[in-house]
Amino acid sequence: MSLIEVRNLKKVYTNEEVETRALDGASFDIKKGEFVALMGPSGSGKSTLLHILGFLDRQTSGEYKFNNKTFDDFTEEEIAKVRNEKMGFIFQSFNLLSRRNVYDNVILPLVYSSTPERDWDKLAKEAINSVDLSHRSGHTPAQLSGGEKQRVAIARALVNKPEVIFADEPTGNLDSNSGLEIMEILRELNDEKGHTIILITHETYTAEHAERILHILDGRIDSDGKVTERRGVKDFLK
Amino acid sequence: MHIKYVFKTAVASLKYNKSRSILTILGIVIGVTAIILVVSLGKGAEGLILDQIQSYGSGIVEVAPGRKPEGLTDIMNISLDSLKERDLKALRNPNNVRGVDVVMPVVMRTMVISYEGDIFRPTVIGATPDFDKIFSIYPDRGMIFSESDVAGRRSVVVIGSEIEEEFFSRTEALGKKISIKGRPFRVIGVLKESGQMTFFNPDKMIVVPYTTAQKYLLGIDHFHAIEIKAESEKMVPMIAHDITLTLRELHGIDNPDKDDFYVSTQDEAMDMVGSITGILTALLVSMAAISLVVGGVGIMNIMLVSVTERTREIGLRKALGATKKNIQKQFLLESVILTGTGGIVGILVGLGLSVLIFIILGQVLSMGWKFAFSIPAALIGIGVSMLVGLVFGIYPAKKAAEKSPIEALRYE
């Protein structure tokens, strides 16, 4: 059974009576434990797709099942809970709380979860440790480099041990070195901890870290194929 | 969602905008300060007046002509000459009224008096030699006129200290003759200086035998009041009752509504002062409360700004699993913390000012001002200011909660 099932998904925005078809009948499945890149030029509908997959937005028509359930199977509170416990989000612009330190940022999803408070500290420290930022725990985002900020965001996405991590252009604001570092971490999460990862990018170079690439064009899946030669740190060192 | 964390978050964000937060709560601070101050001043003034009423003489019952007026225009319809010599006689009879120490008639009017070309306008009081017991004022020098002065309608006068200063700054007052309505009165006593009382100033009055005042100064045969001093305070209600029965009998009145006199006791006067200051305080407090509403509007304004500024943060929190309720709670708590803090600061400032006023009026000017701080008023102050936070915080908090996460995340 697939973790994510998408069938003929459409999303139409109406702005001043002009219809924009952001998604126009996309269909695909993603299994548990996959590392999939959604690739496409800007305006191809990949962000819209990610929002729908993350239950942040609703489709106009078609079907999206997450763990065999649709948006309408949940109450609003339950949707929040699914986002909180089953999904992790990583954004291009990090979206950290600028006034709070690393630790407080990472702990944020736990605050909205049903995890008992006594476990928060341990989980947060584990997550911070897994992105090698223990020494920065008390720093605020302003004191961190771009790569470090994105690592905080990853720790935050991880802290609730979600089934799937959505990463929306996670390297978009980073230099290539930091970008590579981030991709390595995502790869590790996928390889070693079995997190399903859905990556959005417009760079082939970044997409090739994934094991499968879905190309989106004009709101539809244009191609769907395995990556034969996955990129990794070794390429960079060459 | 843990309230402790919400609290921490709210405090952190308020601290971040420290000067803005302080300016925002200023309205609340001022409002609560005003309330605390008004209540404290009201209580202080009330205490001051009550003390004076008490020092004016405890156990005093006053009978005044006419009935209790039922409104301003009603005063005109009241006959004011119903108390005469026969009433005095009846009230002095122990078979009619028991437990009485002194029964004294009073007539009074403000009149021009003069001495060697100097003129002055004091209150001229016509009384009996017992006025010292009733008014609690005593001669400093000389003496009070005697019963025989009253019986003989002699033209003698006891003067207040300020009148002595006015007329006799260089000479001895005793034995001199001052002129009241063209009639010479011999000064036989000077009263001790006592300062302004609530309702009259003994320093600015002169006292003559009431018989003399009635006949030569006023040309009347009734009294403006009869003052009765009880043997003990406990007997006041009984005396008031006896007086009422005696005068009704004497005046042939069966229907209490037709009474042509009324009896008042010090308790009543104190109750009245209490209710007047109570009404005044309530009035001023409700005016001060308006500033709390104004402060509330300021809070709402700033919270709306804050919601807009933190659109991205709201979107992020929602993406990470915050429900509408979580967001609403967070913003509501922020505004309640703001106004609650304002309330506490307001109470402290109000308390500080009350202490300052106490020091100035009570200690420096020794006015007998007592320090008063109302704990219920303080609790109401905090309660109301938190309520203001709640009421004016709901709209911004709802607005925050309704933001869609993607719109919010896109917001720059």
C-alpha cells in the first residue's frame, strides 16, 4: 500500500475571473521509505502540489490519499495533528522563529503534539544532535549561517519522528557547499532512518540525490523515473 | 498545548517589543491608577468628614423645623417657624424625653458686625450657655454668658478667634463693645481657635444669648433648630423617638407625613456622608473606567498590528501542527498579559500616589487624613483590566487564527 496516492489531482485558482490551472490532472503514488524529487520549472505547479500533499491546501478536484485517508476524513483538529505528528516541513526560507534560540525552534512541534512534556527535552536534544548543532543550541537564527539555519529546520521537522518530510527547495537559499550538506543529511534520514522524503526542486543537480524523480510540467506528471546514478558527497569530492 | 509554553511565548514576544508594549499598556495603567486613586481619596475624605462629625459632639440629636425636604423645590413648601418656646419647654421635661443632658435652642444668621469702623460678616449664633457642650468649643479667655444673661436678654457676646484678630489685634477684646445691627454688645469671652469644621467654622462665628438674638437681631419668636445632647450615646435612638412623639402630640399631628419638624441624629448624618461620598466615588470610578475602554481600543489596535507582523509565524505554527484554538489562545493570552500587567502597574502607581497624598495631607499638613487603600478596588482593577484584554483581544486573536497557512507562509 502506498503512503501517498494521487489521482487526477486538479487545482484551479480564480483571480479576478481569470482561471489559473496550477494542477491539471496529476496522478502518482509514493511508497513508504521512498526519496522522491518533484522537479519542474517555476510555475509548473510543484509548490501547489506540495501544499496539497501537506494538507496545507485542498485540491479543486481529484483525489489525494495520505495513509489511505483524504482531507475530508479528518476534522480540522485532526488535520493539525496529522501535520504535527506524521509530516515534517522544510522550507526554502527556513521559517525559523527569529527571536527564539535553536532549542526553542526545534521544540516547537512538540508543543503542539500530544508528546508528554517530560520527553520534550530528550527528543529536542536528539534532533539537534542528529544535525550536529548541539554546540549552537542556545544561539538565535541570526547568529547562524544559512546551512546551519536549514539544519535547524531539519531538526525541527524531525523532532516528532514524522512518516514523511516535505522539503520545498531546501537548498534554494544556500551556497553549493551548504546545499550539498543539507542533501546529505536528507539522504541519511532516508537511508538510515527510513523517513519518506519528498523534495521539491528545480535543479537537476539537487534532484539527482533522490532515488526517483517526478517531472511536473503544466500541472501534470510529465515523466516518472528512477535515478540511475545518484549523486552524493563522493561526486563533490571528485 | 501547554499553557506554560503559551505563557512563555507570549511574554517573550511582548518583551521583544518592549517599548511598544509599555506604550500600549499606558492607557490601562492610567485608568487603573485613576480608579485606585479615586477610591482612596474618596475613602480618605469620607474618613475626614466622619471624624469631624464625631468630634462635633457625639450623642447629639437635632430637631429642625419643617419636614425632610423631598427635593429641591419642596424646600419652599416647608414651614420653618414650627419650633418655639413651648417646644423647648416640652423637650426639657424629663417626663416627655428621658436621658437628656442638654436641650438648647439655636437661631443663626450671617450679619454685619462692626468695631470702630472695621466691619466683618460672621455667622451670629443665638444659643444658651450650654453651647460649649453641643459644639465642643470652649472659651480661651473670658467666659460664656450665663442663664441670667439669657433670661435678661442681655447684650453680651462670645467671639471667635478670627474675629478677635480682625478687630482687636492691638487691644484687649474683653470688655469692648462691638456693634451688631447697630446695637452694642459687650465682649465677655473669646473662643479657642479650632480651625474649619466640615459644616461651619467656629473661628468665624460669634455667640449671643438666643433670647437677645431673637428679639433684637432677628425679630422672630421661633428657633432654627433645637439641639439635644444625650446623657449617653446609647440613648440617642430612644431620645429621637421620644422627641418625635412629644412634638407630634404638642402640634396635634396624627399623620407622620404631616410632621412639621424632623429629628436627625449623628448616625444619620454619618450615613448620609457615607452615601454621598459613595455616590461621588462611584461616579468618578466609572469615569476613570472609560479610560480603560480607551486603553482597550489601543490594545486591540496593537494586537492587530502584531497579528499582521507575525503572519509568517502564524503560518509556520499552523504548518507545524498548531490548531486555530492554539493560535487564538496565544494571542488572547498576550493581550490579557498586557492588560493584566497594566492593571498591576496601575495599582502600584495608585498605591504610591495614595501614600504620597497621605504623607502630604496627613503628615505634613496634619489634616487628620487617614491612609486608605481598598483591596476590593485593587482586585476589581486587575479583574477589569484583564477583562478588557480579553474583550479587545478576541477580535485580533480570531483574525490570527483564521489565517490560512499557505497564504501566511507566502507573506513577506
